[in-house]
Amino acid sequence: MRTLVVRTATIAGAIVAAACVEYAPSPTETPSSSVSSSMQLTTAAGTALSDAAGSRYLVVFKSGSAASSGVSAELRNSGGVVEGAYDQLGFAVVSGVSSDGAARLAKIAGVASVAPDVEFAIEGAGETEALAAGDPGIESAAAPQTASQFARQWNMRAIQADAAWAGGALGSSNVTVAILDTGIDYQWPDLVGRVDLSRSISLRPDEDARLAAVVAAGFFPASLLPLHPIADLNLHGTLVSSIVASNSGFFAGVTTRTRLFGVKVCIVFNTCSTAAVLNGIVYAVDHGADVINMSLGGGFPKNAAPGFVSVINRVFDYANRNGTLIVVAAGNAAADVDHNDNVYIAYCNSPHVVCVSATGPTAAPTPVGPFTDPDAFAPYSNYGRSAVSLAAPGGGVTTVNAFVTGPCSETALAWHQPPPPSPGAPLPPPVIDGPGCPRQLGLFRVSGAGTSFASPHVAGVAASIIATTGRGNPSQVRAILQTSADDLGQPGTDPFYGKGRVNAARAVGSIP
């Protein structure tokens, strides 16, 4: 599990690149997490990946048309669900629709096209490590550097977050960051009170059914129940969230006072719906997000999905007009985005975004260092002068000690993909084996490397800037992020670092 994994797959005719590289265990004290066969679960909720993508569609409206009422009427008659409909932006997201139903939607007056959803892959989880019983977990919101695991967090020191905290830059509860991801473990001690559940939402009905199934199967202790739909069955979203904002008892976050809310667009089986992402951006903007973090994405041929490209551009324009900054992961295909021909890189090719590449130490002999060259460009990260805005810590690849570490969701699930029953046969549904970081055994940490973990560092710094400069001006925040960065690589705009590696202290004026 210590080797770098960069996975590329083909789904629904699209080129899909993992937004995260790997989760891996720390090298010692890994507990046994074997689960009896009675805890395994294969249900309708355990849907095969291709099935999940095949029932959701993006409906693109003709210019100037208001087709949402016609789409709703068709689904009432033939079955299906409208997950979101926006006449002003010219699209709707529908699910539970057969291919015949999609053909009928395409015939509605005012509908330009109906395209199957594209699911982008995020890298799956590996083993995790239990936190020692003696770890205090005492809230350190006023002094994040006193978090019990801070010695492992080379990433926070690399961006000079500690200098920002010393200058009083801890964020503000009046500033909100929306996390579009797999969910958030809002009950993890470092995240208790940081997540606004009234604004948090799941946009994945398939994952909602899966959550209900595992709760009914008794996978989680009563102390965690009832669960909000934003509960993280994967763990990706929880780790990402804790980097943006944390109570800093165990793991320090870039800020301690920023408010978060979750928008679930990805599932336990490591895929994220493009249609749900578009729906989620509009939801987050309409519910007051100052910043949106998107540690997800991939690429697809522009000519294969022109409807997707046009809607993506409209949605990102909408966010910018309404004062929301969107921070996105550059991706982990080690690809030159400047020479991507006909491939649309979601979401670094989208307008107004801050696209973040990754850095990480080249060596770390122990979990607490010393950490050699933490600003080294990560070899898995995408790059390109035309796309990359900034760099931030995502994790090195030579050892798990160089990874980014944080909390493992208490509702994360372990699962496996059975092989096809015969050569050429379709894959059977994934099988859920049981809890991945079982609360009954205590709290767990997880480590990972990827641009997924670079992006939330920048989102956290953006939230800290907004706390000092005010809300509603994403262009100003973007400019401050870039002008305050440490200029690495070639002077000026570099293909690997963009304008430089983000500097939390300089961005808020704690250092010159």
C-alpha cells in the first residue's frame, strides 16, 4: 500500500482520472479490522458503478427555454426523480430514468440534449491506524499548534499556518465553506460544531439508500444514531473537511472557526457524479457558501459531451457572479493540462476557479520527520501554466510519513469488488464488509496523498482571507491568494506551482 497509485479508467466513453491518489496505513499499530461474514452486505443499495451512472442524466435546455416544467411532468408520468432543475441556467438533473425515459425527455419542447451522467473516480481507501488511547483530543481552537497530532502535520507548517494562527487568523464562523465530496463525519471530535447540518445535504439518492441499509444492518453503535444523510461512508470528505477547519484537538486545520457544510456528490464506491456536482454547486451558492472546495474531477472529450461543457461553464459563471470562490484539485494523472488537445479537464478548465497542484516531502524517516523538501512538486500532480493557479501540500510519495494525515470517518465502510463470475461477464455489485474505522474500537487516523488534499489547504486560507476582507468578492480573494504565495519554480507563473505555494500567514498579513 505504500506505492503511488494513479488510476485511469474509462466510464461511459469518458476519460476518468482519480482525484485522489491513495490512502495508506501508518507503518505501525494497525489494528485488525476483520469483520465476520454476517456483517457483509450486498443489497440493491450496493449498486454496481455502471448502474449508478446509467440512471442519472443531465438534461440540457435550449437557449432561452424554460423546460423544467415539461421535464417534471414527463417524470411524473413515466417515473424518475428531478434532483435539480434550473431554467435560468438551462439544465436539470434527473435520476431513476431508463434509456427509453431519457429518449422521451429528449423530445420535450425546449430540451436540447439528454446526456448520461459521467462518474469520475476517486482513489479507494486502504488500512488506517487507531489513535493511541492516551491521545488527549483536548480542543485547541485558540492554539491549533497544540493539537496532539500536530508533529505529523508538516503540511500546516509548510504553508506557515502556525504563523497565521500566531497572528490571530483563525477564521470566522460568519464565513462558510461548502465541501462537495463523500460527506462529512460531523461527530468526529475535531469537527463537532463546525458543520452546519441545516445546510448540509445529500444529492446521491443511491447513497441515501445505502446508508439506510447499513444502519438497519446494525453496522454502527447507537451512540452515532440517528445519522444525518451527510454521514461519510467513504472517509475522503471527512479528511478533506478537517484540513479546511478543525477544532484542532487531534489534527490542526487551516482555520478553527470557519463554518462548513457538506454536499454529498460522491459515494462509498469511490465515484463522483458530474451531474450531482453541477447540482451541488448551485445548491451551495444558493445556500450562502463563500467558498466551495471540490477535491474531485477528471477529464472527458469535449466533443463527446458538449452539453456538459456548456452547463459546467454556466454553473461556474453563476457561482462567480454570486460571490462564491471555487477551489478545485488539479488531478493526479501527471498530465500536462496545457497540451490536453480535445480533453476538458474538470474542473481546472472551468472558468473562475482556483486550480491547485500538489507538493510533498521527498523523504521523512519517521512520522514526525524530519521532512525533506516539503515544497517538492508531487510527481502525480497534473500541471500546466494555463490551468494551475497555486500549489499546496498534497503529500509525498516515497513514504507514508510524507502523506497528509487526518481523521477517519467513524461511518466509513470497508468493501470489496468481487471478480466477474466468468471471463467477459459484467462485474457483480460491490460487497460491503463492515465498518472501516469502527467507533467501538476508538478513533482512527488515515493518511493519503493527492491533489485532493492540496485543494482544501487553499480553501481554508481563502476562508481566512474572507474573514478579514469581507464576503462576496471572489476575484479579490483569488488575487490575494496568488500575490501572497511563495513564488517557487520559474519566476512568475510556473507550470507546476502556478503563482506559487500558498502562504497562509502572508495571505492574512501576519508576515510581510
